[in-house]
Amino acid sequence: MGLVLDKVSRHVGGHVHLENVSLSLERGSLNVLLGPTLSGKTSLMRLMAGLDVPSAGRVLVDGVDVTGRHVRERSVAMVYQQFINYPSLTVYENIASPLRVARRPRDEIDRKVREAARLLKLEPYLQRTPQQLSGGQQQRTAIARALVKEAQLVLLDEPLANLDYKLREELREELPKIFAATGAVFVYATTEPAEALLLRGNTATLWEGRLAQFGRTPDVYRRPANLTSARVFSDPPLNTMRVHKRGLQIVLATGEHGPARGVLAELPDDDYTIGFRADHLHLTRPHADALCLSGAVAVSEITGSESFVHIDLPRTDGGADRWVAVTRGVLEVEPGERIECFIDPRRLFVFGHDGRLAAAPPLVMAA
């Protein structure tokens, strides 16, 4: 048993914030809400917490309908990207506040506060007030307060965004273990696909207030149920193009022809959309079966260890598709420069007219 959202919708002033979302989240589970800004992540968490009431549908906790029950009547802990602390209290008292409200024994309060402070590297700051802390330290204080509360539902809305890289990586590893041990339902919202993969657990992909897919994180990444889910779970953006399969041949939107190899080989003749991630677009031929296309460099971004090359490929209808290739090291190319790129037909996701997955790479190649 745990938290169930049964066909919940949320409409505000004629705007759709959520539409017909159903989810079942088990106790002790880590669940990531993945989607861009305005995809519905925060709206969904507010319904889970009881801060808002759905326009339609139900919210159930352990089989009990709590749809109209206020947040104060639920066992919920929340941490937002924009940290919220009591400005007049020390860090120690901020962390201890939910335990004092619950009238826990003094020795238990002290033990739990110090355990949380040790985990979040706040021990040197326990007697400071929030105004004396950096933004990252204030966020850690808010997370520590959620830790000690031992709530049945823990909601973290992009909580690590303001932390430095090293601490963010440490907490991504530790937080799921801590909350899973409490038996709570753990919900973590993020815009970053890489963060969802690092946290693992389950992932729900969201787009414009609608649930695209929900399942084990590796499964959603390797087998996106539809084009929307594949796009949400790709950073850099998913490379896509329309193709037509006719017999043993495919015709791409750019006009290039090629053999229907790889995942396209067994599909019936029809129009499809192919999709593949940036690390599967090659700037040198990976093998003999790779399909070669030619485009113009739009921009090149060099991070030092990697280069991101954005390529415009003109379509026969007069438009263009922009693809992104990521390659190791420094690659110096200039905007407007003609460049060849190669796609591996074994690495493609293929989507039908309805946007649903029609074919995908074998699991051994789908990472």
C-alpha cells in the first residue's frame, strides 16, 4: 500500500495544470517526476500533499480517500528548490522544529538533529541562523528538517539545484537509501534526465500536465512508450526525423535513400518518426551499415571533455531538422561548415502515426 492518484485533473482559470493522471506509488519506493518547466511536476506534488484539491479524480493513502483532507492532517514533508527556513531560529532549532511539534523526547530530538546535521555536513553551523548561511547551507537545513520528520510522504521539488556539484552527487546517492529505510513514499521532481538516471527507482515522464509514462527508471529510458516520453528523457534533445519505409528501402525527410536495416527492417511499409539520442549520432562512420547524411553546422559548444555539434539538415519540404551530436574532446568546426553525420539503424527508436513506440534497439544496445 502507499499513495494512489486515481485519474486526477487540476484546472485553474480555464488552464489545464494536470489532466487525467493516474499513479500508484508504493511505500519505500523512490519515484522521480521528470519533465520540463510547466510540465505539471509541482502541481502534482501539491495534490499529493493536500495543498490543492483536484478538479477531478481521487487521492488515496493506504486505500483511504484523502482527496479533501488538508495537508496538516497528513504525514507529509516537503522541500522546495527555494529553501524555506525559520529566520529567527538557529539551524539546530530549524531541524528540530517538527520533532518539537510532535513532542518527542529531548534526547531523541538531539540524536536525530545531530545525525541529520552530520549527513548534510551542517555540524559546524548548528548555532547559526539562516541569515548567516550560504544558499546551499540553507537548502541543506531544509532537507535535514524533512529527514528528521519521518513523514509517510516525502516530496522534494528540485531540492539539489542550489548545491555545489560534489555535495549534490553525494546526496543523490544517500537520500534514496535514507528515505527508503523509513518506509515512506519518496517523490523527487527534476528537469534533468541525468539526475533521474542517477537516482534510479521509478520515473514518471510528464509533459504539459499529462503523464507520458511511468515505470522503472532504466525501463523508461531504454523503452520509451511514446515519442513524448523519449523527448522528456533526452538531454541534449532527442534527434528526430520523418521517414517512409517502402519495401526494403527507407526515404528520409532530407531525400536520402537507404536500406531498411536494423530496427526498421521488420516494420510494415508506412510513415514513421525515428528518434535517437545525441551520443548515437556519429561524426565518423561507426560501421559499414551506418546511414550517412550531410548538413550544415549551426553551432558548436565545447565543454572541454566533450563537444556538442548542432547540425541543420534541410528537408525536401523546405524546412530543416536540427540534430545534436556529442563527441569526446575538442572538435573545432565553424557555423555554416558542411559536415557529414552517421546514424546507426540498430540504435533507433521508431514511432508510429500515434506517437507510440513501434520498434526499439535491443536492450543490450539501448543504454
